[in-house]
Amino acid sequence: MLRVAAVLLLCAAASAKDPYCKGGVSPSGKHAQLACCAEDCGSLCGAKNCEAGGRFKCCPAYIKASGRECDKDNAPCVKNPIPRHFRTCKAAQGILGDDGMSCCAASCGVW
């Protein structure tokens, strides 16, 4: 029984969401806002030789292709692939303003 409880606890920890990449490593440069690498990637996260640490763990392009969202999964994952306000505005059939934050009714027309 104790063994089953330990396995369940490990599974729950492995599936935790991490929207701020606190359990992973953020790449530097142009990929900083894109991906959250696995913690063990260290300096290989987003580096030219990122595949040395495992392409699906340390290379932002492969992490993005995986479709794992940090809002739902832990690292490696894609950071906020679509801002929540955009998803909410789109779901309301609205038009997102140029500021990226405002949402207007579709009847307002294009900004």
C-alpha cells in the first residue's frame, strides 16, 4: 500500500503545471519567451549544441513542436503559447486590440 501511495505521489508531481518555469531553465536570447527547458539542461538550454542534452528537453524548437504547455505541464514545455486574454477574447468572438490587451465586440469592426 505504501509503495502504491509513493508511485501516485511521484506521478502527481511529474504532471504538475509550471507556467512560470520555476522547475525548469529558460533559454536566453530570442527563445526566452518561447520555451522552458528541463532543469538538467543547464547552459545547453537553447544553445547551438542543445541536442547534446536531449533535443526534446533542451532545444526550444523541439519543445515547441511537442505542444506541451507550461500552463498544463511541467518542464520541458512551451511558455504561454497564446496569451490568456487572447484566448478569452477569441472565445468571446471579439477582436483583440493593437495593445494586445483590449477586447472589443466583433461589431466594432477592425481596429
